[in-house]
Amino acid sequence: MGGYGWISLTTDYGTFDGFVAACHGSIARIAPKVRVIDVTHHVPPADVPRGAAVLAQTAPYLPPSVHVAVVDPGVGTARRGIAIGTANGVLVGPDNGLLVAAAEALGGIGEVVSLRNDDWFLGDVSRTFHGRDIFAPAAAHLAAGATLADAGPAIDPASLVRLPDPVVAIGDGWLEAEVVTVDRFGNVQLAASGAMLAGLPPNLTVCGVRARLGATFADVQPGDLVVFEDSAGQVAIAVNGGRAVVVLSVRPGDVIRIAER
């Protein structure tokens, strides 16, 4: 039969309004047997890099799916709606850099199409709610067995919008990297891969604050900073029993220096 049994949703819609339910409804009306996984709907509003990171770090652990991601400050403009085929699923959303890292994490970018099949759209398309009217219906059709070619014309993968590469630099006893995400526990994740910790000594400073290299939170005393490789394989900084983001006073996009003490 083809298609996928699952659709995932990653958005900045939040859960206080009806936006997420409307997307679920758009899917259920077209593909009622497809199951939906809500990755998160609490990406900070319009924070495309954060949404891209969350999706890329989560999608490989889901069953083969059609992954819908909507963090879309350019909704209603000339930005394209796209679908990207990969070896392990399909990604649907705006062409603003949101989907590229996840496509690479799912085996690499394959066929890319522009979502231009008007027959798939939900009624009179809202200028500001493409998640409900374009992306969720397209995902439902693809999950039900339609092909990417059915969704619209092919586009050159090289033309996809890509986010700027984050800052990462390494030297003798030091590492500088951009903050990618801060999770709800206050742990600070950096753009550097965990493998880059191999050249660092055990006693460190992070933005001038004393820290230690470790493998888990309990490798330092309560209240102390630990630098470790997190579950996504990235360098991260945590406080045992506290919030590293408060101690370091940083936000996504800031560059952090980790150095030998």
C-alpha cells in the first residue's frame, strides 16, 4: 500500500490555543488511521534554529514518518512550502532552513518538491495558518500513500534555504561554540559535537566560572558546573541540582568559551 503509519508535529504554536488541534483535525479528516506524535509545540515563537535543532535531534528516534515542522515567521510571504524526501522519512514545512538538518539526520536530502497541489489544500487557505491548511493536509496525503511527485513540482535541493553554520572553534585546551538550545532543566547545549571534549582537561572554566569535565550531573558537587556530552551527542553544560543557563546568563546564539582552568 505504501505511505507511512506516522506523522510527527513540531511547531511553535503552544498548547493554550486551538492551533495544534486544528492541525490534528486536518490530518484526521484525510488519513484517520495515521497516528500522530507531537514532538513539541513549545519551540520559542519564530525561533527557526531552535526548531531545526529539536527536529533534527528527535526525528531519527521516531518510526519512519512524515515529519511536519512549522516555525514560520515568513508565513504568507513568497517563501515556499516544501516536502523533502529522505531514506528514512519525509519532511514537510516552510523553506526557511527549518527542515534541512533533520533531512541530513534522516539519511540526507533526496527528492525535494514545492507544495503546489491545490487539490490537497484545506478550503480557502489562510494567509497565516499554513500549518493547518497546507502542511498538515500534505503530510496526511503523503502518509496515506501519495508520492512526492503528487505534491508538486520538483525543485533543486541546492536552492533550499539553509541556516548559517553555528560558531565552533577549538584550540589547545579550549573550545568556543555557539549555544544551540536551552532545555527546560536549564541545561545549555552547544553546537560542538561531544567528540570535541576529548582534548580538554578535567578542570575547566566556562565563561570564567569553574567547572569540571564529566559524564553526568553527579560527577560534580551540588551547585557546581559540569561539561559533558549530552544524549544528542553534543557538548552541554549543566549544574548539579541547578540551572546552568542562570549561572552563565546566556541565551541561544551566544558564544561560550570553555577553557583549561
